[in-house]
Amino acid sequence: MAEVKALACERQRASGRPLARWTCPELARQAAASGIASVSASTVGRWLAEDAIKSWQHRSWIFPHDPYFALKCGRALDPCQRQWESRPLGEDEYVLSADEKPGIQARSRTGLPLPP
């Protein structure tokens, strides 16, 4: 069971697989081909769900594939470290962050407020 879970967390490109992420049937086939275990895809899915292993939800952030990742995201991350264009911000300079979410808009009430 532990070896199948380790396989699920492994980068597929390291094993020579052309997959963006593992699927349960693919994990079951790979486990059988590697001699780890002969299990069904539903068993693999159950094992991963028990341990809440969902490597596809964070892999791209922890393991960026782009060699220029740091350079590209530097402009967005520098203000978080109180930097702007490679120089530290002064005591009287601040970082403001705003995010436009057009799908979430403040709207007026359609009914009267209810007492608590």
C-alpha cells in the first residue's frame, strides 16, 4: 500500500510516463508492471482517499516545470518581501493588493433585514 502511495506522489515524467497526472487505473497498471502490487483501480482510489493524497492539487506549485518560473513570478512576489524593482521599500512606502472579481459583486438588498 505504501509503495503505491509513493508512486502516486512521484513525478510521472521521472518514470518516463507522458502523463500530466496519475489516474487510478494508470496507477494500478504501473504498480502491477513494477511488481509492487496487483490491485484494482478502485482499491488504489480507496487507498489514496483514506490518506487524502491529492498530489495533483499542489504539484504544479511545489514543482514548477517552467525553468523561468522565478523570473516570471518575481514581479508579483517581490512586493510581498517589501521589494520593488530589486530595491527595498522605504518606511513610508506600502504594498496594496487588489483583486477584481467581476462574478462577485456587492448588490443592494432585495428584502428587509430580519432580526437576529
